[in-house]
Amino acid sequence: MTLIEKLKIKLGIEAGGLTKRKTVTFGDTSAVADGRLWSILSVFVLSVVWYMGSALELVNPIFWPAPGAVWDQFAAISQDGYRNFSLLEHVWASLYRILVGFAVGCLIGIPLGFAMGLSQVMRGWFDPIVEFFRPIPPLAFIPLVIIWSGIGERSKILLLFFAALWIMVIAARAGVGSVKLSKIHAAYSLGATKKQVLFHVILPNSLPEIFTGMRVAMGICWGTVVAAELVAAESGVGFMIMAASKFMATDIVVLGVIIVGLIGYAIDILMRKLEAKLIPWKGKA
């Protein structure tokens, strides 16, 4: 290959003119891949560091157990259960509380957010309430919900409802505000009614913001339910962690932490898959 041909390739010039090639610059997010290989490598490195630290006895097992001890506890609890409940029952207890509280929060929060985004009266009436309660951590309501509903399932679901409600209100309100006014004017110019504009223009264009809020709310709910189970519960992953900590069973505590992380990660991946499936137009219009 001659020097001139190399220069043409470098400059992107061919016989018919300029070639079409992508110039990657800093800040071009479309050129950033998912980094799956690096993710696998990071998990592998962390696992090796954990194993080597335990094998060389760099960390006291009381403070952080060896991977083998955690695996043995996982096998034992999977077979025999823990505190009168199987491992799946503990996991399902936490997931059930999340799903119910999150669903109720969405059912109330999304319509309220839409109303606040479309009505000046609703915005003025509810905006102070939402902005007052939004910064308050959900765990701050634990004493109140225990007083109101005891330590049963209803108190935990109520706490998760509070955790999801304000996030979904703000997400829905932001989704309505993100709709381009030109699309609404175009719909009205074609003879659309208010109902058609709401369901065929505003709702589809606000779904990306709503799904982002749902991902955030689900993460907050997962962390909240584990913390709530630390206070008052008879089952659940949080209860399992707290019960084990009382007896310095750090292998079970670490097992519970790993389960919490894996389930939280799986929930986020599921939400992202649903978003890609249900909102294929995100970022394209």
C-alpha cells in the first residue's frame, strides 16, 4: 500500500468522494458500549481478592467470612431453611412487600403527577405537599407506621407506598413537562380531542420519564424493605440478616447482603429490559 493510499484511508477519502465513517469524540455516548467484558472482569477480580484475602488470613473471619463459609451457609439454608422459613420464603416475603407497596405507589402517584402537570390548580394544591415529603427518608416513617398499623405486613407495605409515591409523582409530572409543545399543537391541528391528545401524545412521550422514576422507586423500595425488616419482621431477607447478626453469624449476614445485591441488580435489569421492549421510541423523537 502506497503512502498516498494510506493518507486517503486516514482522511476518509476514496475515488467517489468522502467515505461515511463515524468520528468518535469525547462525550459521544452512542459510541460507548455496555462494557460487559469489563463487568465480568471486575466481578472476577473482586472474587479473587476475596478468596486470597481469606486464604492468607488477612481478615478475621468474624468480620468478613471466607467464600467457602458463605457458600456452605447458602447450601444449608437452601436445604433446611432459617428461623422456620425456607430461603425462598424469606426472599418471596421481601419481594411481595415490594411489589404491593410499589404498585399502590404507582397507581396513585402517576395519575397525581399527570394531574399536577396538566392542571394549575392541582399543581398549586399538591406541590407543597409533595415537595415537603419528598426529601424525608422513608425510614423516618417507621415509628409512625408501627403506631398506625403495628408490626404486621400492612405497616411494611404502607412504608413502601410512601417510598414509591413521591418519586412516581415527580417522574410523571416531569414526563408531562417533557412533551414537546409542537406535537400537541400538531395533534390539535389534525382534529384530535383532549382525550386523544392525552392518550396518544402526552402519555407515550412521558413514558421514558415515568420508567426512569419506576427504576429509581424500585431501588428505593428494595433498600427500604430490607431496612424495615431489620426493625420488625418475622421473615424476609432483612430479618434473616438481623437475626444472624445477633449471634455474630457473619457468614449468614454476608449471604443476606449478597442476596440483596443480586436481587436488586436483577430487578434493575428487568426494568431496563421492559423499558426497551415497551418504549422502543425512547431517544428517537
